[in-house]
Amino acid sequence: MYEEIFTNLDLSPNEGKIYFSLLEHGESSISAIAINAKIHRRNAYDAIHRLIDKGLVFEVWSPSENKYGAVSPEKLRELLGEQQRQLETAMPDLLKKYQDTHIEQASYIFKGYEGMKNIWREMLRSKTVVHTLGGKGQWFDKRLASANNMFFKEIQKQKISFRILFDHEAVSRFPQLVDYYKGIGKYRILPKDYSTNCTIHIFGDYVVLYTGVRYGELDPDSTFFITQSASIADSYRKWFDYMWDLSAKK
């Protein structure tokens, strides 16, 4: 009876039996305790002294044979409270270790203009610097104008900034592109031989890879491959920094 409660309070099975026996029978000798709790006398003696150390049992001295009594069960509440205090003290360090090693990861796909809007929402939610590799200005497709205007108003409101590595041809083919980022971003130009038909965005814990992008246009059937992983996003940012340092300043 009550074994699970005693176990949860870090009492051994023998300690639980002895404590309950003393509650039932009152002050008892070691011999009586062993009989009432149905455990070996030597085991009873060891467990009794552990209970004394925990403050759950007291010893009554006698010229003939010492007896032992149970402290009020209210003491169990104190033990529980002490466990809670110890847990709260340890919690910050435990959470830090969890956060340092626990990686939330997911991979999924968005498509088309609605997929582009979903990515913008995630960018606004992350409130972090947006890194763009292989920028082509596809965000400024005329068919996205209304959503794009709302997105950039929120970008300015939340003071989100950009670091962009444009394809070599991007600015020459789409000259007004750089005007969109005045005051909210910095950009550089990739070497001519490194232009591609892909774009990558890194923000927060996300890496987004685009297909179906052209200069100043977004294909209605574009596919966006999204990876959510703090570790992967941090790796892409490091590679981005390396390419940033090697690219021409504008």
C-alpha cells in the first residue's frame, strides 16, 4: 500500500515498508519492525538509519532496547518540495543542454505564387537577417506585386535586413532591382562564371532552394524545397560568408 508514492519520493521498498509499519503500529523496537514490515532484521536496521537521515524516523533511547517512531507524513511534503527546488535549480542548465543538442528538422515543398507567399510569412516570423545566394529579382514578378508590397512594408516595420549575392547578370538585366533594397540590405555580385538557374535563401533555421526562377520573374510552377534545421542553416551561412568575401563589392 502506497509503495508507488514512497518510491516516487526516493524511498527504497524496505524504507517504505518500515515507515508505513511505524505509522500503523507506532513506536516499535527493531525486532517488532522487522516482523511488522516483513523484512530481515539486518535489512530493517540499515533502512531505519537511512530513514533517520532523511528525517522520517526518530530514535527513542531506552536502557533495554531502543525504539523507533515515524515522523508526521507532512515531512513527505517537505521532501517533495525539496525535490522540486532542486529541479528548478537544475532546470536552466538542463534546458541549455537540451537546446544545444536538440535539432528540430523538417523538409517539405511549396509550389507557385502561394508557396512564395508562405516563404515570405516564415521570413517575417523568423525576424532574422535574410541571406540570398544567386539572387535574380524573381520576388518582383509583376504578378506578385500586391503581396510583395505588403511584404516589404512588414520588412521595414520589423527592421529585417538582407545580404544578397546577385548573379552577375541580375543587375544589368534588371537594373531597378537594387532600388528595392536601399536602406534594408547590402549586396554584392557573384563572378560571371558562377551564375545558375537556382536561388537559395537562408533565414532563421530555414534553407530554401528555388527552381523555375528567371531574372525579374517567377515561374507559376516554381518549386521551393524547404529544409528546417538550425545546423544546416548555420552551415549555409558560413559558406555564404566565404562567397561574400570573394565577391565584388558594389
